Amino acid sequence: ETGVTQSPTHLIKTRGQQVTLRCSSQSGHNTVSWYQQALGQGPQFIFQYYREEENGRGNFPPRFSGLQFPNYSSELNVNALELDDSALYLCASSKDTYTEAFFGQGTRLTVV
Amino acid sequence: KNQVEQSPQSLIILEGKNCTLQCNYTVSPFSNLRWYKQDTGRGPVSLTIMTFSENTKSNGRYTATLDADTKQSSLHITASQLSDSASYICVVSDRGTYKYIFGTGTRLKVLA
């Protein structure tokens, strides 16, 4: 158990729809980052939040957005879903950017 | 361009044998290097984390080494077990952008 919980575990959406994925971090973990992992590939960094502000972003379009809340929960929102968005989405939390990051089990998103 | 490359891409060994996985990176400025174990369809689990000044770190049968001068790391697994079958991912943190850069992983299969 890493203390990081993601919901839902599985999700099926239709192309063009919007989706919100949720992550509940350990108490005291001010940093949360989100990743997209396609089947058979390593995770790709989407963005990172520190104390509710985005402080790093990977090569993902603006339709990928996020929020971090004071209660150590966070959201990943994806608008205008495309078939290629089908992947495992992982969140990871840590006390700060230089300490160990703990991953959730992921949300498997399928876009049809 | 910041990159993390791992080798071999896949590896099959017999139970009880040792193996070594390699990670080369070009990330600069360097913050830390982490090794994760990821079972299929699940979130990565941290094995070790090393900063610039650390050369070796062990976690049970897992021993990671880091040479910050040559930008190389290795993960040595001793007396392998069937449960070691998984993907092993090397992750390097960029101190400038706070991004985590993932390697594509080494798929390890341990056979009885």
C-alpha cells in the first residue's frame, strides 16, 4: 500500500467526451504529478502540481488540465477525448519534489 | 534533450540467478535517480532513490548503483524469485524543471 488512491480504476468513454480522474494523496504530500502510460510503454509525464499550482508540464496539449486541492486530492481533466488517449493514467505524490514519490494503482481509460 | 535509456529491453533468467539492469541518462541538471518495479497494469512501486552524492543503495535483494560522472546507473537483483517478474523502470528527476523522466523499462521474466 502506497497511501495513494486513484478513482475510478477503470473507465470507458466515447471519443469527444470529457473525463475527470481523481487522486487522493498521503497527508502532507504537497507534490502530485500525473502520467500517461500506453500499453507496453513507460509512463509519460503530463504535469506536476506543488501546493495547488502547476510547476512543470510535459508535452501534452492544453485539453489535459489539472487541479490540486488543499486536502491533498487532485484531478486530471481531459477534454475532447481522442482514441489515442486510451491508456493507464497514474498519479504520484511526494512531500516535495526531491523526496520519494508514491504511485497510485492507476486508472485504465478506454476511449471508443 | 533529456533522455533515459534502459537496457536490455527484456530479459529472461532462471529462478535463483542474479541479473543486472542498466540505465543511462542525459538529464541535466540532475536531481535524483529512482528505480521502480511495475507489475503489468499496476502502478510502479519504489525500490530505491539516489541523489548525486550516493553511489550505492540496497533494498533487500535489490542493489542500485549510480555513477553521476558517467551518468549511468545499474540495478542488481540477487537470487531472483518468480515474483521478481515485472518491468523495472529507471526514472531521473530534472532539478531545473522538476520533471520526472522515465525510461521505457526492462521487462524481466524469471522462470522456474
